[in-house]
Amino acid sequence: MIDSWSDQESMPVTGGRAHVLSECQTSGAGVEHGRLSFMRIAQVCPLYESCPPRLYGGTERIVYYLTEELIRLGHEVTLFASGDSQTSALLEAPCEQALRLNETCKDPLIYHMTMLHRVRRRAAEFDFMHFHTDYLHFPLFAGCSDRTLTTLHGRLDLPDLPVIMREFAMMPLVSISAAQQAPLPWANWYGTVLHGLPRDLHRLGSGASGYLAFLGRIAPEKRPDRAITIARQAGIPLQIAAKVDPVDRDYFSREIAPLLQDPLVEFIGEIGDAEKSQFLGNAVALLFPIDWPEPFGLVLIEALATGTPVIAFGRGSVPEIIEDGLTGFIVDDVAAAVAAVPWAKQLDRGAIRRRFEERFTADRMARDYLALYWHVLGDGSHADEPKLLTFRAAGGLTHAAD
């Protein structure tokens, strides 16, 4: 049984008396002549980083780009995110600052549950709710799943995930790469939307500084040790710009710190968007020697935006993003990565930048998501849908990347 709202502040008034709306109804402000002329959208972001993050943070950064682009396209967006977020949207903040760097926060779940309760209380105000909080919201919003979409941003090969995905099989899901879906092919996938960046966020670089770059986080699955080995064998300096999470500090101290004694290797630490254009643009190539099924890898398209080629191990999403011999090289081992370095220097950086503009802009990402919103709502007549998405035999949707 679905509860009625008792929050009088958000009730529409008709005929002189307030009417309470259930969680599966909207007040209709975004509807004109039976169709949505614009959408009132809730974007629900994790609270670990601000939106956008000051330093490292992939999910919150994508939510920020998506939010700003939806507003530019004429939609009304309420962003549920930390209070130190910077946004053109209406901001609903359950905490004053992002949680990862907040030393006073001991239980992040409390703030996430507070946020989801606020979304639920206000659900009648939105035509559509887009969640980026993994499965945490499923129990609260199963009753109005036909107005929701959940982007799963993480790895899906974890042993317990099938339990909750089967329990809440009604929740519409979207992946950030086709490879990400592989562990749960039977889940309620509505499509795949590849990430995008603002077209003017990064500028074309020349690679003139002559170093190899590693950007992201220090973790066993990211294999910074491989990056160091590749640079050593290639005889080219390596600059590492990466964060170290508390869970990875022992790994850093034990496995990585001793390798930083090599004069070819420079550890810069964590950087933000403002530093990325120069860091990536000055590099001859980005090394991406992963050892896990990468769901996307935002750094890949950040490098492409600067025209910097990528030398990547071909796991997870990599073959969907990197075009071998055009925007970089996909390799299977360290020896192949070392051999690819001189070839990467020969690639056309202008062509790499053009492929970024053709495939990985925030505008394309936002329009892809809007097509999925319409599809979830049952409005298959929307003009953008056929251009952006193609139907699978199983009835879901898959993104046409090119």
C-alpha cells in the first residue's frame, strides 16, 4: 500500500483545498496538453564528493555535467547533493559538505538515508527521478519505479548483487558501458549511456613535455605498479596524479612508495579539473594498465579531450572507448604497452580530439538520458529517441555510441 504525503508545503491547491498526492503521482506542472513540454527532474547524487568534486570523483562529476546540460536544454532540475556543491540547479543538501574529506563524518549512510527520505517526501514534485546511489534507494522507490532510472556506476561482478537486483527487478537500470552489464545480463536494463564531458572543458595539448601520465587513484586494480614498469622499460618519465583512499594506504606504502624512489617517476598526488588539461595535454600518452573489469574509466575520455592517446589494457569498457590505432592502443601485457609507446607518439592528436567531440560530449550524454527518460515514461514518440538508441531483441535499449 502506498502512503500519502503529509507534507503540506509541497501540495498543489485546486478548488480552494489542498490535495495530497501519492508517491506515484505528480502535480502535473511539467505536462502540457497530455505531453511533457519540459521535465522537472530530480538528480540524486552520492554525498562522498561535492558536485562537481574539488579533486577526484567520477560519479559526482558526471552528475554535475548531466545536470548542467539538462538545464541548458530547458528542463528544471533539483540536485540532491552535498551543500558545498556548485550548481545551476535547485540544490537540496542533506549535509553541509562532502563526506569523503569530512573528518567529522563517521557514518555516511546516515546522510544518504536522510537524502533519500527527502527525495521521497518531495517525489510528487518531479516528473522523473534519476538516481546515482547504487541500489540504496530501491526499497523506497519501488512503488514508483516507472518514474525512475538508476545509473549503476560501479562494478557489478560482486557476489551479493544478484539478490537485490532480483528482489527489485522492477527498477529501470542503465549501464555506463555494455561490458558493465556482463555479470547481470538478465537485469532490467533500459540501455547504456556512455559518459560525456563539456566540449570546452579541456583544450587540445601537444604532448610537448614528453612524459607518460597515470591519473586516477592508487589501488591494486588500477595497477600503478604496471605503469611504473612500463615507463622504466620505455625509458620515459612517468608522472602519477592520483589519490590514495584510506583502504589503499597499506597497499601504497607496501607496494608503490618504494617504486617512487626511481628518478623517472614523480608522484604529484590528487588533482582536480583545473589541472587536468595541462597534466594530460603535456603527456605523450596516458597509461591505463588496469587489472579489473573497469565499468567506464572517465580518465580515458579526459585524455581524448586533450588529444592525448591512451595505452590501455583491454579489460571492461576499454574496447568500447579506445579505438585501437586511432585514439590509442589496446594491449594485453606490459611488453605490448612498452612497444606501443613510440607508436602512440605518432598518432594525430587533432584526430583524437575530434573523436572525443563526436562521441563523448555532455550534450550527447544528456540527450541519450532524456531519450531513456521518455522511454521509461512510455513516450516512445519523442523525436530524439530513434537517433540515439536502438532496440535490443529483449526489449531493452542500447546506446548507439557513434
